[in-house]
Amino acid sequence: MKIIYTAAGAPQASTLVRHLRENGEQKVELIGLDMNKEVIGRYISDDFEQIPRAGSENYNQRILEIVQQKKADVFLNCSGADVPHIAQIKNEIEKIGTKVLCPSAEMLNKANNKFSLFTTLSNVNDVNVPEFCSPSNLEEFVIKCQEMGYPKRDLCFKPHISKGSRGFRVLTERFSKRDLLLNHKPTARYMSLDEFINIFKDEVNFPKLLLMEVAEGEEVDAMTIGFKGEALLTTLKSRDSHRWGIIDRGQHIERPELIKSVQAIIREIPLDYNLSIQYIGGKIIEINPRTSTFIYQDNLNEPWLAIKLSLGLIEAEDVKKFQNKIDYNYSMIRYMDQIFIDSNQNFHT
């Protein structure tokens, strides 16, 4: 089986490649794609192709060229940056004969736009969303902050559509600039409302921002295989620790109320194949419609199940049976490693 996967340099890439190879059923040939040429996936995959930045002028053409050339069975999305653009050409890719593990562009737009997502889910039973609004200008932004309890209450904001933590900040008066400079890492995400005002007071076009409460409590990733409006399989992992917004320690946990929430979300927004839904304190924060960081077991390989489902090699009812195979004694730790490349581009461990 030939599998093309995007984001060959993503933190999940090396583990994903290893477990797709060790699927226990079928030999696979893995073709990694990435905009950077020196990424881990280039050296541990069977083949590698460099692609333009997602959404750039030649991106779609290059993707279609690679699919036509490689004649892969499956196209697996591993980067949130690529997913919207792949969804737009999903039908063209599948006409070539390669199955795309990607939701429809319509459903993807609902999931990726956080304001649209929260608005859609606000009245759905079993789903809790944070308190939120979307001010249309700077004056309204300041008024809404005050109405929501600032400065006694910290708030946060983020773009309607963003990747990772880009554009995310916590509005707070708890820290002085001196404190932030001397006692916090340069990646600290705190700023005051006055600083926000100074940035945008002379801007003609106010950005589309989601202003919301700072959700607090247990952080959980719901890893789900969706299919035709149903959540077939959901594993929950705690986000015990993370660096740069990327989980580096977690474990399988049981939270029946979150399983019900996931099922309600997928009924409302029918997203297909691998996706992760992030919760904080039981409130949905975002949906990432792609593969992510899984806790792999010997008898539970979620990307492989999604691939088989897409190709008709397993039925939806059979995927559901894996819900009873989740081992809650499993945990994960992510660590850094190194590879070495000589002047001839040979790979050494």
C-alpha cells in the first residue's frame, strides 16, 4: 500500500511513520511531503517530495503532480496548514485514484473558524463552549472586555482562523512589563488591554478576533475517527505537559461526558477520519481535522484504522469495537532525538 502524508517534519511524523510500518497487516510504502527539504520524514520514509508552502501559487498544481506521479492509495493529512487546501482539490485527487482522508471543504470551514464553531455548538446538547464574542472594531472590543469582567477577570483572544498558537494572547493586568521581562520566558502570551489598544488604535482594518474567557481545568485531547456523521472511535488523552503548545506527556483517561460531547459534535458537524478535539475544563477549545499525537497500542493504531476505513478494508461497525480495546494503563512521553546527515545526504542514526 502506498501512502502519501503531509508535514513530514511535524513532531508526530517519526512516530506516525514507525507505526504505519508496524501495522501488523500489510507492507506499506510511505511518501512524505514537506515545504522544507531537511526534515525527519525525508530520511525515514521510502520517498520524499518537497512542496510549496500551503496555499501558495503553485501548491495545488504541485500536489496534483505528485499524486499523478506516485499513484498512491491514500493521501493522509498531518498538517492543519495543508488540510483546507487539500480539501479544495479532494475530488481532483480522488479522480486520479488516491483516497483522501480529509473532511469536505464545507465541514472543514465550520470546524476551522472558531467563531463559527462556537456559534454552531452553542445550543447543542452535551457540548459546552466558553463564553465568547467577536467584536467588530476596537471600541467594541474594549467595551466587551469590560462587560466580560476585565480587568478583574483575565480574558483571551485569537483569530477566527489560526494555526497553533499564532495570534493567541491572554489579556491580564496580573503582570508588570518588568515581571514579564525578568521572570517569564520570551514565549509568554500575556499582554494588557492598553498594549492591545496601542497596537490597533491606528489600524484601519480591525482583525476578526474571537474574544473569550480563559478556560481553566483539565486539558484533554479527544482523538476521534469520524465517518458519515458518527464518531466511531474516541480515545481521550490528558495533556499533562506540553512545550510550544505541543503535548509531550499524557495518558489515556476515561471521561464518559466528553465521549458524549464528541458524539454530539460529529453529529452536528460531520467530519470524517482522524481528528482531535481539544477540551479545557470540559469546554471545547478547538478542532484539528487531521492526524495528531496518538497513544499507540499493539492492538490499537488509529491512523491505520482510518486508512483501512477509507479504502473499504474495514467496516464502520468494526472500528467501533476498538472502543473496548483502549488500555487505560497506557501513557506517552515525547522526547527529542537527533539524526545525522553527511555531505552526500546519507542518513545516519
